Amino acid sequence: MTPVELSRTVLRAVRRAVDDGELHVAVPGRTSVTPPGPGGCGDYATNVALQLARSAGQPPLRVAEILRERLVRTDGISDVVVTGPGFLNISLRGTETALVREILLSGPRYGHADRPTGRLVQLHAPHEVRAVVVMDAVARVLRSQGSLVRTSCVGRPEPEWADILGVDIDAYGAPDAPAPLDVNVRPVPATPDDPTPLGRDAARWALLHPALHDRPRITADHLVQRESNPLFRVRYAHARTRALTRNAADLGFHAEPGDTDLRGTQAAVPEIVVPETHGTTALRHTLADHPRILQAAAAHHAPDRLARHLVTVADAVLPFLAAVLPRGAEKPSAAHRARLALAEAAGAVLAGGLSLLGIDAPEHL
């Protein structure tokens, strides 16, 4: 469905609501659909409910819900979500499969630029542990978006910053001859706390996950394997997706993008209840948003945006993973293959994001 066709579909929904007596408005001659803005989701969004609310004498959210009920029953539309004051966010059927195929084809490089842009970025950090780790992560993200990046530090980095934290700096100054550049990477420092005892993964997460204007919390909480630890949730979610691939191979099936919905099917064992839906919409939206997050992290030199996005992906995929494999005597179906493909796509996004942050994505945890 093209944007023009979708625009006509939205107007037909308005016409049906008018004919049914739920809206008392003049049907507009045209309306626009555009990619969703910040806070939106799906493939396209329209503000037609806000445009009609005053003449309809109803709140925009009520108008949006009236139209949503009609749009969601339209062929070619898989979901409609109302956000903000009354925006209709529309997901088209078939785009979910295309998204998963794209991610699986790209692997951890999903969201990366296809080719170098030729843009050269010089990053220069003070001699401080958080600044150089942030600079290292920013350089990784910028390179993923096609930029050529050169990094430097005011002074010689401490040996443990490279040996333990994995920082790679192209050049640095000396006490008597500091690098003649303006510092342009200046997060709130971690000092006097030393993150290196946490080890590479936990230390980098502790330094990168908070916003750059917030002081990082350097504690052993980042090492704890419990749900309250965001780093654990992200790495655990990735490890679970890898385990599902191995388990599926043992059961004789593999990933194949398609329809993940099991509505209308019955479990092979009577006591096994198959839910009607497993809430994959939010997961797909977070995966589709990954390229935009990478672009924003690169543009604003803000790796914390990527770290928080990975937490969102992990929190969206973890509840879904329990529905991937067949249960009891149930046989693997096309839906199970599609669910495995979606899980593997989420794993690829998590692995790619962690790599850009310089953090390991474990196969087992």
C-alpha cells in the first residue's frame, strides 16, 4: 500500500464513521500520511483526528479511536496505535516480514551506512577515563554511519584504559606539549571513582549508559545478574536469542520471517493454552527504530542514547521469547519459524549495539 493509497484508506474510514453516525463532519477532500515523528510508531502516521476534532465536537483522542476501529479492520493494515494527543500510527501488513528479513540479512550491521560519507570528524578528549571511553564509543558509532574519525587525548592515556577498558586512541599529547586541539568530548567525569575494577563490559556500561551530563554510578551493581541491572537484561536477552536458535536446530527447524501470530491454531496438547497474541508490535517498532537511534547517537555524540535503546529492545523481546519454541507435543509450524526469525533479529540488533559500545554480546550467560 502506497502513501497515496493509505491516504485514501484513511478518508474512507472517515466516510464510514460519518455514515455510521459516529462523526458529524464534512469529509475532507484529502489528508496526508507521513513517517511517524518522535514518540510515534508503525510505518505511517496521520493527524486527521486532530483536524476533525473541533468540527466533530469531540476530543481528538475519541475521534482517533473511532477511526482506529475502522482502519484496523482494513485489508493491508496490521495495526493502528493512537499516540500523543490523537495521532494515528499505522502499521502495514507485510512490512513486519520485510523488516525481519532486512535485519537478518544485515546482521549486527543493521542500521549502518552502506558506504563512507567522506565526512571527517576529529574527537578530542581531556585526560579523564569517562571522557576517553565516551570518545571511543562515539567514534565507533560515527564510523558505523560512514564517517572517518580521528581520536586524540590531551595527554597519554593510562595503560589500563586500553588494556582493561579497550580504549583505542589515535594520538595524544605530552605534559610539555599537549595536543593543540579544542576538547569537544566533555562528559561529567567519573573521577575520583575508578571503573576499571568492574572489568571491561560493566565499566564501559557504567560510563556510557548515563546521559553525558549525569555523573556515572561506579558500583558493583553493574555486575549483579538480576533483573534490576539493565546491562544484565540486555546481555541476557541476547544470550536467550542465541539459545533459542540452538534449541530450534535440535528440534529440526530454523528461522523464516513471516506471520508470528498463532490466532486460529490449537495446541497439540489440550492443557497447553496458546495465547491469541504475543505483543510483537512494540518489539517490531523498537527494531525498526534502531537505524534512527544510531543516526541520532552519531549526530549528538551521545552513546547513552544507544545504550538506553538496547534496554528498550531487551525489555520488548524478553516476554516474547517464551512463545518461540513449540510446547509439549506441539509440532514446529510456520509461526514458530517466524517467531524464531523475529527473536534472531532482536539478537542481531542487541549484538550490533553492544559491539558499538565496546561491550561483549555473550552466546551463553
